[in-house]
Amino acid sequence: MKILTTFAVVSLLAIGCQGEQAPTPDTSATVSATPVTFNTGGAPTVTFEVPDMMCQYSCVDAVKTALASQPGVREVRIDFEARQATVVVDQATFNGEAAVASLVDYQFTNSKMHQEK
């Protein structure tokens, strides 16, 4: 009888827990985002293909660090989905080959300068 009572109590607890639902979040609130400005001065840009950028956090940070440390780099914008980095440069001091070498040093071995604007 004791076993039957214990089984009944455990069953009722298990069934009771399954009936609870998590509260539904309020999705009616409007969220406004602040637009990000990039290259507001219209300076020349260079785009890099970085197909080895596989992780959204540490890889993105590493690409940004590698490129931002290069002479002549003013701004860096990463597009993780496209596996690209767009860099605003000072053409007098920027060296694209050195920037690619920096990406390779960070283990992004298939990186290449894609285009200049």
C-alpha cells in the first residue's frame, strides 16, 4: 500500500509539473535602434574577404583587431554573414598586403583584399 501511495504522489507531481507554462513575453513594445555611422567623411574603403571567420564573437574581434592595428586604418566594419571586413583607410599610409599578412598571422589564412573603392 505504501508503494502504491508513493507511486500515486510521484505521478501527480509529474503530471502537475507538465501542465505549467512559462509566461509569454510581451512583444508589443517597440524597440528603436540607434543607427550606426560608418565612414561619414566618405574616405576611401577597402574590403577584405575573410572566409575563415567562423565564429561570430571571437573571430569577429580578432579580424577587427588585426585590421584596426594597421597603419592608415581609420575604421573597421565587420559583416559576419558575408565574411567580409570593410576598412576606411588613409591611402597615403595604408598597405593592403600588410593588412592581409596581419589577418594570416591571426590564422585567417584564406583572406584577401577584395576591392578598393
